[in-house]
Amino acid sequence: MSSLISTDLVGLDEDLGGTSTDVIRALAARVAASGRAGSADSLADDAIKREASVGTGVPGGIAIPHARSASVTEPTLAFSRLARTVGFGAPDGDADIVFMIAVPEGADGDHMTVLSTLARALIRDDFTAALRAAKTPADIVQLVDDEVSGEVAETRGATATSAAGATSASSSAADATGDGARRPKLVGVTACPTGIAHTFMAADALVAAAKRLGADLQIEPQGSGTVTPLDPAVIAEADAVIFAVDVDVRDQGRFAGKPVVRGPVKRGVDAPDAMVKEALAAAKDPNAARVGGTAGAAGTAAGSATEKQGFGSSLKRWLLTGVSYMIPFVAGGGLLLALGFLLSGYEIAGNAATVLTDYSLVNLPPEGLIYFLGAAAFQIGNLSMGFLVAALAGYIAYAIADRPGIAPGFVAGAVAVFMGAGFIGGLVGGLLAGFAAYWIGKPNVPRWLRGLMPVVIIPLLASIFASGLLVLVLGGPIAALTVALTDFLNGLSGTGAIVLGVILGLMMCIDLGGPVNKVAYSFAVAGLSAGSISDNPAPLMIMAAVMGAGMVPPLAMALASTVLYRKGFSQVERSNGTAAWLLGASFISEGAIPFAAADPLRVIPASMVGGAVTGAISMAAGVTSQAPHGGFFVFFAITGLGMWIVAILSGTVVSAVVLVLLKKFVRRGAAAGADASAEAAEAGSVVGQRSPVAA
């Protein structure tokens, strides 16, 4: 395995600029100059996008910007000890030590283990002190090489079983404190989207906090490398669970019934003592939130029907899980359909199957090769779109009942299509299948029957129940409702279409990736399979309006902060604004979140006004989109592209102007004044959210 770092990747006591973006771009250029990345700009853009979502600063003056990037050719570390500190979002101030971790898309497990070892070392005072005392780049390289090979002395109070395995803290093999009392026992999971840095830093920070507070804690870091699961016996003895995660916990059913404390992975790094204290309190609270499901069940969904939370919250999570798994079918299928139309014209919709049956690459149709390839693209896209309702139903059922729910959910979705019930039938079928699978799998059964439950009995009985109800009772009424809804949407014109566009635009911008935004986006995506440019354009018009409105907030923030009113924004906000141009053009909502978090009472209303303008213009002009995502980069999937661009630009300008006016003439209260906003932005204290499909 090649070395992760070399002296040409190290800089000491240097000034790389005043913002995190400046530092990231400088380090990305350093990686590219060493021959380890094909494009400095591409690597920098990927890392800046990651930084805009959640700052990578951690307590102690450390920052770890990182990214997986197709431009990286081998896992690499670039290091800078800054002469001028820079804010990366740590709660205790700016960073003077920066490690940039650059990982290719297919990095192997050994490299992930090495990188996770380094990330864990960065929360140790001895290691960071050595970095600050180093005299030459060679000293830094030696420190890193020694650490990842295990030669630096471990001075932390906790011990790590392996870089990618479980992390634990315990005073001794015994379960008792010095006075004979039983020590509280905790378990937990840490996980971040990239699985490189924060996953392991949070694990060690929580373990150290538990030791300080007199508790035993074992953590399972679910990183990109090999994951060593916690011992089931350890989980069984635990008093409470800590989930410091930004992604779903794998096999969450193992923790079913335990009191649980949840938070983002960065909170595990920034405030580990608070999370441990909350877990210790939850262990003594009979009303504390608990992990849903049945312990030891073959399949228990994350946050299943028994978890202590409102039905509305659970329902939203189940439906959005189905939508998130459905989107790849829609995205790939929609773009292939659009590509087919681009190559072969709209008449290919009725001819693709015949063309592919009657002709081949060695026997091309009279229209030629391009026409044949367009037919192939359309047919593949059409087949992909055919999975939309089945995937939606299958993964709604999965969200409720885990793996035993998938088969009956897919069957219910297929039945919904057969009955003409469309995506509404898929929603109902997925819920029915999920609840049936969950309740059928809940009772304890004899040992000899347990192996058959998840693979035979649950899928069989749940399919009979859910699909039987659709065929015999519910399918017909839902199909009639679907037809009525389709007719209503097709009948919208003039004022009705504009009002719908305004509503959709407002929903897309009111919470920037939150529940309301997701409802609007899910509604648009779910209707794509029924859309047709010639026969049923309304769902495609809704998709165009939703995507256009969702692009407005980041584009407006970019315009306001980098062009119209630079002095009204902090340096960090201006840097975020530069990145927001690309994020907005790609329909990625994260670009606006740092601005909204720092100044919500002015940013959110301004965004909503612009989103409403874009939605109204798009619907009034009859613009359609066959792609559910991609922004300007899926221009070939947009009909009425010129008016769509006009709609987006209009909304962007309106939002930016409104925001500038609000900043100039509407003052915030003393407790949330402009200075506080600037300080919060400079500290990077923004916790990012995911866009409806990004992440």
C-alpha cells in the first residue's frame, strides 16, 4: 500500500487564505500537483460541497476537510499548519491544523482503516501537540507514518480494538466501581456519510466522555472499512444506546427496546459529554424514547412501528424511505426516456418496442443508427420507470418491517399498477404490506420455525393480505381516485396552473430540504411515471416547476452574496455563495442552508418569494421535465427550456433583491443581530441538511 502522505503534501506555518474554501482549494491543488488527483478543481468542488453541508472543524483547532472524488487516483493526505487561523465550523473557534483527506471512489478497506486511525488520533492532545511542534515537513510525515503503523504511544484513557472495529471504555474487566456499585453500561453507533473521519472521531470522543462520567461505553463505528459489530451479549446488557449518525444505522433491530439518544455525528465530536449524560438520564427514565422493533428479530426496521414517536413522524419517515429508494429508478429511467426522445423524436414512444424487435445493430432500421440507439434508450428507460410504483411500495414496507417487508411490498406495488391505482395505490399497498409483515413477524415462534419466517411465511402471508385487499377491495376505488386526480391536473390551465405553481414553489423553499420540501418533491417524483408529453403533460409540468423552484434559494444566495451586496455578508458567507452557484445549478439545496441557518427570518421569506415566482412562470408556460433531478445539466430532458431558464432566473433575481432589501432595511433584534450572524457564519456553526435527493 503506497504512502498516504509525503513531504510535498505538507506545508508549515503558511497563509492559504482567510476562508475554508481558500484552504481547501490550496490543498486540492497540492494533491493534484503531486500527481494524486487528475483535477484540482474537481477535488476542491467535491470537498467544498461536503463542507457546505456540515463543517469539518473539530474541537482543538483542528479541521479535516475530506471528500470522495472521481478525480483522486489514490488515497491521499495533504497537511497544512496555518499561520492565519480559519473557521471550519468547530464550536471552540478557528483551526490552525488542517488535514485534507482525498479518497477515490473505490478506495480499499486497508486505506479506510489507515485513514480512520489518523482521524481518531486527531482528538488526542499528544498527537496534535506533536503536529504543532514539528519543525519540518519530514517530521509531519514521520508522525503520520508512526501513528498509522501503531508506533506512537497510546495515551488516551480508552482502548481501541481496531481502527475499524468496536471502541470501548472500561476501568477494568469487572462491572463494578470502586465502591462495589455497578457501572452504567452504554452502547452506541457512529456513522457519517463518507465513513472516514467523523465516524471514528465521534466514537473515541464519546468513549472518552463516558470514562470521565464513570460509565462503560462500547461503540460500533460504521465506517467505510470493515465494520466489527458489537457483541450481542454486550448490547443485551446495555442500559441505553447512543446513535451519533448522519445516515441510517445498520441492523438497528439489534438495539430494539433500549432507551436511545440520537444526534448528528458531529455532535458526538463537539459535545460528547452532553450525549453521554443524556444517555445516562434516559437509562433511568421509563418514558425515554426507545429503539423500535423486537430484539433479536430476523428483520426489524430502523425506527419501526413500535418506536416511541408520533404516528405522523413515523408515517413521514416510512413514505420518504420509499421515495428515496425509488428515486434511482426514476432518475435513470427519466433521463433515458429524455435521451430517447432527443435521438429519435417523440414518435419513438409508440415505436421503440417494434424497432428493437425487428432490427438490430447489424440490421439497422431505415432511419439509421442514431434512431436505433434512441429506441434502445427509450425502451430501457421505460422499463426502469415501470419499477417506480413497485419500488415505492417495496421500500415503504421495508421501512416498516425491514427485509421481510420487501417482497410483499413489491408485489403490492405491482398489483397497484395492474389495478390502475398508480402511485397512490403503491403508497397504500406498501403500508399494508409493511404492517402485515411487521405484525406477522412479531410473535415468538418455535426455534424450528424461525428460519422459515422471514423467507417464506412472512412474505407469503403479508402478500396475501396486502395484495388481496388491493385486488378485492381497495384497488378499484383508488384507481378511480387516480383517474379523477389525473383529469383534474390535466384540466388545470391559466389561473389554476399558476396557483399550483405558486404553492409548489413556496413548499420547495419554506424549509430547504425539510419535511414540507420533501412532500412537494415526493409528489412531483411519484407522478412522473404517469406523465406523457403528448397525452398527460401535467405531472411533467409539476416536476419542472418543483425542480426549478428548488434551484432558486442557492442561486439567489450566490447572487446576493457575491454580486449584489457583498458587504452585507461575511467572508465565509461569500465563500459559501461562490460554491452555491454550482449547487443551485445542479438542484442541490444545501447551498442555501448556511445562509438560512445564520439568518432564517430574512433568508427563508426571500427564498419563498422567488420560489413562488419560478413555480408560477414555469406552470404558466407549460414547461415539462422528464428528469427528477440534475438542474441545468439535464437540459435535454426539458421541453420549453428557454421559458424554464427565464422562470429560474426571474425567481433568483427576485429572491436576491428581496434578501438585499431585507438586510438593508429590516434590522434583526439585539439577540440575533447582524454581528452575531457574522460570527456564527465565521465559526461555521451551521448544521447542514440534505436536499430531497442529494445525499
